[in-house]
Amino acid sequence: TFADNNAGNAKTVTLSNSYGGADTGNYVIVGQSSATASITKKVVLVSGISAADKVYDGTTAAAVSTTGAVVQGLVAGDDVHVSATGTFADKNAGSAKTVTLANTYAGTDTGNYVIVPQFSATASITPKALSVSGITAADKVYDGTTAATVSTTGAVVQGLVAGDDV
């Protein structure tokens, strides 16, 4: 038996010897009591991390959830936890946009695994609503048309993200 169940190199293995055969009674056998062997890390795969849709805010920050995350291939009862952060490829509105994930792991059994992370998810950035006020129309003398002269000099755009040009 190995001294413990954790991955590692050149670990001590305690040997328990038993012998058989018609002539074993003729010998005093001094058995080998130990050997060394390695326990390699098991490869497991993370999946189920999701990214949330958001309204345009001028940043690439993405909200992610690991509530549905699964570490596929994990030995039953082992303690491995997944957390993640996410970043949209760009700040612009669009649907089914790629969110790049950065996975981190914790738990007492994490060292026994080579963990293949979930690299991405998808989510949408919906356009942000803006309101415009302060546009004025000038009075005119009847000329038989519906044309109007307007002024945007006093126009105000409310809800604009700082630094954006609208």
C-alpha cells in the first residue's frame, strides 16, 4: 500500500508478502518490506461555467457563474472547487459574444489533478438606452411645406457612458 493516496513521485509503498509452494516450509524467507512508485495526477475537465448577458457599460467585464460547473472525472468524495472570472472580447453590443474565462481552483485534493479549464463561454451585450432632450424647432411663416428648422445646440444626451462619442 502507498503511504497516502496523493499524487507524487518516488512514494514509499509498504509491501505485504505471502509465499506458497510445496517447499516453502524448508526456508526462512526474509521478504522485501518496501518499494517506491509514483502516483501520477489524473487529468480532469471543467465544464458548465456560464456568462451572463449585460447591458452595454463601456467595459469588457463579464459576470460569470460557476454554479453549474462540473469537474468531469473527479474521484468521488474529492474536494476540488472551481471559480472563474470573465472578459468579453470587446466592449461593443452584440449577441453570442465570446467571453474568455480565467479559471482558478481550490480544495484539499486539487494537487492530485491536472485540470483542463473551460476556456470560454458566450453571452450578449445589449445596447444601452439613451434619452435626448433640448432639441428645439423654429417658428416659420406659412410656405405650403411641412419642412421645419430644428436646432440641436441645446441638445442633451442622458445616459451616455463616459468617453463615448454619440
